[in-house]
Amino acid sequence: MDEGRKRVLAIVARILVARHLKTADEPEDQVHGRCCGSVGGADHAEIDNVFPCKEQHMAEPTYEELKARVAELEKQKRSGSLQFRVGDKGGVSVYGLGRFPVTLYYEQWVRLLDAAQELRDFLETNKAKLKLKEPQ
């Protein structure tokens, strides 16, 4: 049996169990809430086609909205902002310099920062030999 059919059968089973457990004095809204509570996302939309929902749910975003959101996130990513994180092993990683993060331990970062002016001087001295993304 394919995964789609299994998912539909599971949804139907949850609905039937929730409706079967309904007591005579229990309002329909509580039964509906129990049905909806056990199912989420796209499955809930499928249920609403069979058993219309009395409450409003957030609509799925359209393809165009998703595309716009991806473009917005990529623009933020390219903005040049740096992010710092501490890894599981205690190293500090800098994200946003390139494709991969740069990770050093505390003592290494301190040594590098202490040599910051020396590094700047070295870069300026060898600028002609270096590959620059944006020529200045």
C-alpha cells in the first residue's frame, strides 16, 4: 500500500475514533476539536473537504508567496551580516564570510584579534596578488 493511502486511512481512523468516543451530552465542537487536534497541516485541509471545519485555519501560502519569501531570505543572506555561534565542542564559528563557517577556539580567536593590525598591513602589502571579488 502506498504512503498516501496509508496517511488517508490513518486520518479517517482518527476521525472515526473521535466521533465514536462522542458522548451524548458532548457538544459537536469538542468532537471536531479532537479530530483536528490529532491531525495537522495538509492533512487537516483534506479533512475539511469531507467534514467542513467550523473554525478558520491559516491558509497554505501560494507558490508566489513562497518564492517571494525565498528571495527575501536570500537577499538577507547576501547582505553581508555575520553570525556568531558556539559549537558543541566549544569552538566559535563565524557564518557569513563564505560558503562554510570559520571555526576557531577561544585562544585562537584572541591570537588572531591581537594580530589584526599585522593582518591588515599584510593584506594591503599583498593586495595586488590577492583575488578580490569586487575590484576597488
